Amino acid sequence: MYSSYITGVIGDEGIMNEMNNVIAKHDYMVAKKRWALHQCWQKDVFENINDQVEKKLKTLTKDQIKDRIRKLLVNNILRSDVMRLKIYV
């Protein structure tokens, strides 16, 4: 009796095998949904923003880009010093 019980639990057609199949199917569906969500995000969000950035960058010269980066870095350094030293202007 015990061996038939164990076979029913952990055998090829037992409850453990059924649960493993259910879990595997669930994991597959979650991965498939995550992949589909990523594809939608990439198409609807990333590519749209990336196109906008590329269009804006095409209108700027290398010197203009360098100046903007430099200004951003200086502003961030100053802002971090203000926050660190608690200096408010």
C-alpha cells in the first residue's frame, strides 16, 4: 500500500509531476508575457525617445554638444556641493 501511495505522489503520473508541469507552464507564460511587454516597451517608448534624441542631436554641432555636457556637469557638481554643504542660494 505504501509503495502505491509513493508512486501516486512522486511517480511519472503522480501529483508531484503534475505540480511540476503546472509550475513549468506558469513560468513559461510569465517569461512569454515579460518578453512581450519588453517588446512593446521597446517599440512604443524606447524607439520613440531614441528618435527624438537623434533628431535633436543632428541639429547640434560637436562644440554645442560639448558645451551642453560641460554645463550639465558643472551644474551637477555645484548642486551636489550645495546639498552636501547645505548651502541654499
